[in-house]
Amino acid sequence: MTDLIPVELIEGKIYLIRKQKVMLDQDLAKLYGVETKVLVQAVKRNIDRFPDDFMFQLNSQEFVNLRLQFVTSSWGGRRYHPFAFTEQGVAMLSSVLKSKRAIHVNIAIMRAFVKLRDMLSTHKELANKLIILENRITNQDKAIYTIFEAINHLKSEPKIKHKKIAGFGKD
């Protein structure tokens, strides 16, 4: 069943909010095949399983910013701001939503989070290598500039003119 949900689909539903990678309640509900209110009710019935670092509710500004990212609004007539679930919160959902589908969806979501983490790690390594390369190039550029300055200085030094002394040389 995890093959039925492409990792790319899940990756597209992971947002960066409050410097954390999260998934929203409505996206999770769609993946689990339940209504958003059913998911939220299950969470509220088990609220002790969802501390602030597992789940939080978006504030008004975050909600507006998120809605502005979408051309067409798929938010409907929500009466409350969405809940955002961190990776740990999504993992905890499997203990709250006990269907087979929930188990398979959670496995797929965990794999997507791991893939994103691996990609970020690779990007950080590449970024560090680029910084090292830039520093090398900058140092080489400085050395080349110094060489060119020295060459230009040598070219621009005034030539010593020799005075003609009477009786020597051609007149």
C-alpha cells in the first residue's frame, strides 16, 4: 500500500513553518482517507500524546502566509486555523488512527521525511564544498592579481636614459 502513495506527493505536502518541517491536518486527513474534523477529533481525544514539539496550531499570520502560497484556495470554510504536525507528531498519529491505511500512510510519510533529511544533508555537504572552492578561487584570484600588479609595475618603471658623452658613440 505504501507504493500507492508516491513519495513526491508527500514531499509536496511538507512545509517549513516556525523553522520546522510539518504537515497540515487537512493534507494528512486526505492521505489517511478521513475527514479533517475526524483526524482533529482523534487528536484532541488523545491530546496528551501531542506536546508542542509534535503538533501546534497555526496563528493568524502563518495561516494567511500559507494561504497566499496557493493560487486557488482549497481551504474551504474552516472555523479554526490548521494544525501542523512535526515528524514526531505524524508518527504519533499512527497510534491514534488505528486503521491499516493509517499504518501504511505513516510508513510512507516517515520515508518522505527521511528522504528530505538526506537531501538536505547532501545539499549542506555540497554547499560546504562550494564555500571551500570559492575560498580557493578567491585566494588564487588575489595571487594572480598580485602577479599582474607586479608585471604592470615593471612595465611602467621609467627606463634609464643614457647621456651621450662627447667623443663617444655616433653623433
